[in-house]
Amino acid sequence: MAMIRNQRRHRLVALTLILPFVAVFALVFAYPLVEVVRLSFTNATLIGGGEWIGLQNYRELLADKLFYTSLKNNGYFMLLTVIPTTVIALCIALMVQRLSGRMQALALALFFLPYILPVSVVTQIWAWMLDFQFGILQPLFERIVGKPIPVFKNPYWVMPSVAVVTIWWTNGFNVLLFLAGLRNIPSDLYEASALDGATRWQQFTRVTWPLLWPVVALVLTLQLILQLKIFDQIYLLSEGGPFNSSSVLLLMVYREAFQQNNGGYASAISLVVFLLIVAVSVLQYQLLRIRGRR
Amino acid sequence: MSGVVLRNVAKSFGAVNVIKDVSLTVNKGEFGVFVGPSGCGKSTLLRMIAGLEDTTGGTIQIGGRDVTHTEPAKRGVAMVFQSYALYPHLSVAENMAFSLRLARTSRDERERKVREAARILQLTDHLDKRPAELSGGQRQRVAIGRAIVREPEVFLFDEPLSNLDAELRVQMRLELSRLHQQIGATMIYVTHDQVEAMTLADEIFVLKGGSVQQSGAPLHLYDDPDNRFVAGFIGSPAMNFINGRVIGHTPQGIRVLAEDGEVEVDLETRPAEGMAVVLGIRPEHLVPAESGITVTVEMAEELGGNAYMHSRLPSGGDIVFERRGERDRLEGQNVRLRAEAGHIHCFTTEGLRLR
């Protein structure tokens, strides 16, 4: 009886509890999203109105050579980071896991340390280390390639270099995810498989890998989304240069919006990036899930 | 030929000696049970036989081969874990065939063996399911099936029934007994439950503090324990212990003053008068009588056919005695109990048996 009488009150409480979130969400997410969609069909500047021009922005974008260069660079960057960082993190996690107690914590802390640095510090460290004249890593280049290389000013070296910096910076988090995944595999499965006659490699391929697959799929998907959104490192290290050889989609958005004052055009690009990320990540996650079920 | 032979086996983790100089033999085809309270080293000992723990000292032989330093897979043992340790991503059939796949057994043979094991364990309808879709008892049977297909010389069971509910546990106990008769392999079984030990074992090894206290057939341990620990551990409800003092000798043994009652005990040795002893009497051997040790009945556990009377000595100790077929209630009453001289065990205050 009491339940029925309190229904109205119940609803009121529920409403007041979700209202703050809904309000904030509407203000800082839903409204801007709708505005971006609307802006992408106008020739608006960053601030102020603009006229409705239909699909003009999109037509322009599809004819923009820089868009294709940036798209290609985004793809190249994903290739350089997503799978390598996953493989490296898995290897590190497998090694760290074999350490005991205190040593494990220490090793994990060391690998995680770069992740807590802000991006500007990370890029500054690497800019110094790779400095053409005084960089501590240049002797290494001299030994391998024969001459020092201004990596962030060289069209061939710039993307791989940014990729290395990115992997170094974000790898600790993936190690952490893998380590959590590895700890979830009960140790008696390894004992059972040892009794069943599995070698270390067979234990990895037949026990660890299939049971870790959900974590691998998660890491790959998170990395894919993260690396498609690459901006800060490029902006801070090479500013898209030289000759747009490290230009990426979000850098294009930034330039169009905040340097060229083309709010409408920038909105169109960011919407395309958004749809691209959604499409690719959903596709990838589904593919990985199917493989996982096998 | 012998099944499993342990000679002076020892194991220490750092400075802690977990297993101290254990020597024992489980004959080929026998069902041996390691039983003891938690922390007695029984699981460690089993894992040493399996090769999952290093052996610090001594030798382990399986089927006449010294396997002390052999890797687990080559010892000819299969183990059933307490947690079952089934591969969650594989079907029941794949779980059972796992070791055969690793050994590159032909597909036909693999299927034949898995089907045979499934038939024995009544798992034929579940071969395509994943472990998560099975009940506890079925998972347990898959774990056993995984051991069977390997056709090992020795089966090792590490508390395999402790995750099952009471009813299922009794059922699986019977199935294990039947399985042992059916395949006739050597089996070693670890449990802390002395009922499991009594019902399954050909030979029980009672462990405490990393060493074997006594070994032998279940009824031998029950009737003739070597020390107070074994006497108290084997049997349910446990044996009653009453402090007493030797007050005289009889032709067959001694007379003991225990609490307020005088008790005669058959004994070959004749401990000196005045010596403190501990009498051990099983619940079924205590009967109400005109004279004897006085107890106050506090509670009755009526089981229908028999009843366990929980009662208290004047000095505070617990006494349990059994009654059969009587229906009158004794709660709150004072009862005098006696036992036949031949049914009373006598221990020193240190816990050693006096014979």
C-alpha cells in the first residue's frame, strides 16, 4: 500500500536525481553536437551566424587534397601505433607478471610513469632528446644511419617518430589493462595444462591467448579510437609539417576553425572524423568479437 | 610393482618446513587418502607428487621410476583440482581431449577415448557445452574425465568434492568409489573430511604438521589409533577424552579414577599408580549405567535410528554418547556413563597411546 501512495514522490525523487546530469549533458554535449551538425551546412565563421549553403562544405572537403593527405596520415599513424603498442604492452605485461610482489610493483610503476606526464612535457622531453644539434639520441642515429637526422623536420621520419613518442607515452596504461587481464586467469589452469603436457609456448597459445582475447580486443579498440584522434603530439612536435607530411584530420579542424576562421568547414571535417571513428571502431570491435567466439 | 613410493620426502619454503621426512607407499591399484586439518601439508604433498612443487629432500617414485626431478607431464599422473581448473573457452569434449591434442594423438583415437570417458561419467549429452553451462557436479565429472582420457598410472585428487553441496558430495563419493573399481588405477586423494577418507580409502594417511601420524586401513585407524590426534581426528562424532589418574592395577589392565567415576581399562603395560592419563572413549561405547562417570545432558541430536547426546562433565569437558532406539528424553538430567574395559583407549598426557 505504502508503495502505491508514494509513486508520485518516487518519480519526483528520480527526476531530481537525474536532472543535474541531463542539464549538464544537454549544455556541454548535446547542444554543441547539434550546433556542429547545423554549422557544417553553413558558411559560418567561428563566432556569429552564417548562411545555409547545404552540402557545399562537404563537396569542398571531398575535393580538398589536404583532406586526403591527412586521412592517409591518420591511417599511417594508426598502422604505426595500434598493433605495435598492443604487442609491446602484452610482452611487457607477460614479463612483469612473472616478477614477484615488490619487484612487480616497481616495474609496473616504471612503465606507467610516462602516462602520468602531460603531453606538453612528453613532447618537450622528446624534442630535447631528438634535437638535431644537441639531442642525446643523435649519436645513435649517426651510428645507424650515418648522419644526424632532424626527425621532426624530415617527411619520412616525422610520423614514425611521433608514433614512437606516443607509444612510449601511453603504453603503461595498456600494460596495466593486460596485467589485470592476466591476473584474472586462474593459476591452476596453468598447473592443469602443465600436467596435460603443454610447453610454455602452448600454454600461451592455448590458455593465455584465448582467455586474454577480450582484453586484447578492448585494448585494440581503445587504441584505435585514441590514435584516430591524434592531435596534441603532432601540433606540439611538427605542426603538421614538413610540407603537410604529418598533417592529420584534427589538425585540419583546428587550423580551419581557429586559424582560418572557417567555422562551418571545420564543423564538416569534425563530423566526418566523428563518423569515421564510430564506423571503424564498431566494425573492428564486431570483427574482434566474432574472432573471439570463433 | 609398487604404485607411489615416497622416501624421506621433505619440503621447505624458506625457513618453514612444510613437509618433514615423509615416507609412505601407496600400492598399485590402491586408493590412498591423505587426511588432516588445514595447514597439515597434505595438499603440498600431493602437489609434490604431481610435480607442481619442487621437492627439497628425499625421493618420489611412481611405478618404480624415480620422478623426483621429472616435469609434471612426464610423471604419468593426472590431477583433479579443487576448483576443477577447466578451460573455460573450450567445450567439454575439447577440455577432455586437451592433453591428447598436445600429444598429437590421432583424431579417431581422441574421439574414441573422449566418448569412452564421457560414457563412464554420463557426460555424453554435454560434450558440446562450455564449462559455464554445467552444474558443479557435472564440472567435477569433466575434470575427472580429463584425467581418465590420459590413462595415467596415478590419479591425484585435491579436495575434489569440497565445492559441492552435501547431497552431491555423497553421490560423487560413491561414483568415485565405483570409478576406482572400474579402472583400477592407483589413486591418491586429499581431503580434510575424515568421512570421505573413511568411505573411500583402502589406506588412510593421517597428516599433521607435515608428517604422517599414522597410516593404515580406515577401520584399523578407527579401532587402534597410535595417538590422541589420530583418535580424535578419525570418527564422527569425535572420540571423547576424559582426564584421569591411575589408582590401581587389575589382572587385565589398570583402574583409573576419571572425574567422579572409577573405570577399568584393558592394558598390556602397567603405568605406575598416580600417573595422569587421558582416556579416549568413542560415543557408541558409552552407555548409561548405575555407576560410572556423571554427566549432565544438555542437548540431544535425534537422528531417528540413533541419537547423539551432548553432555557436560562436572569439570566442564564435553562428552557425546550415542543411544539407539530409545525415545525417552534425557535433557537436563544427570546420567552416569560407563564403557567396557576393552573399548577404552588410554593415552599419556602428551597424547601417546598406552597399549
